[in-house]
Amino acid sequence: MLPAAARDAAQITDPPETTVENVAEALGKHVSEMRIVVLDKPRHQDLARGLRAAGATVMTPPAGDLAGALSVLLPDGRADLLLGIGGTPEGALAACAVRALGSGMQGRLAPQREDGRRALDAAGLSPERVLELEDLVGGDAAFVATGVTGGLLAAPREERGWFTTESLVIAAGAIHHIRHTTPTEE
């Protein structure tokens, strides 16, 4: 996941340290200023270690690959890059936000269990194939999310007879935060 200013700076086939150097250069930063999201999973231990050895700051949330992607894409986000293996549904959702903002993303299918590998084989898909953003989202895209559990977007709440939700809408290069309040039914 890359911010718009660095969308052409990285290739998934490059070593992660090279990716960080290229993205840092595109963003006008030193590698030591780079903030990278990598999920805290056993499969990412070597990746996080290598990125830290290269001088980058690595944030390792236990979950939240979609929130990590948004922290790269949103202007007030706290990250410069998202690397690692995440979930396919989350990757597809993130790709919609990336496309809507003109940012950059590449991916590969990376099944973590044998049944997933068999499904890829049966579908004639290769985990080696690099998927470009256009492969993931073929046209105009929009991203809409409403907070459920809290975190990036507030959880729904009820106060003094009013019910409030917080949503994020990303479309056509614009980002809208929406707070919706309605009276609760009695």
C-alpha cells in the first residue's frame, strides 16, 4: 500500500528494504523517517526485523490490515507504507480506497493454509502472479466504512436519546468523514 506521491516507487518483487528506500526517496524522506505498518504475525517476524535493521520505524498492530492501509492513505494517517500478508477481503476493500484516491498497490495471492492452496490450483491461479491495482479494481471505485467496534472510526453510541455513528467515504479523490445522529426510538 503506497501513498499517491509514491505510487510508482515500489515493486512487490523488490526486497522490502529496497521498497522502503524507493518509497522514502519518492516521499522526500530519509529511511529513518519511514513509518511502516506490518501486522504482528509470526509470518512477518523476519520482515519487521529487516525493516527495523534498515532504520525504519515498524508499527505492528495485532490485527487491522484495513486500518493499517487507511493509515497510509489518509492525510492524517500515521504511516507511510503497508507491507506484508493480509486477508484477501481486506485487500480487496483497501484496493477500492487506493483506486479512489489515485494511490498505489500491488498484491499476490498468498494462501496460508493447504485448503487455500488447493483452491488456487483448482482455479488456475498462481501465487507468483503480481496483481496490479487494475487487476484488483478494474474501474472507478468507492470505499465506505462505518465504525462498529471503535478504533479508526468510533463505535456507535447512544447518549441522551440520540444514536450516533461515524463513517468514512472515499470516492473520486475525496475523503469525507460523516457523523450521523438520529433520535433513538422509545
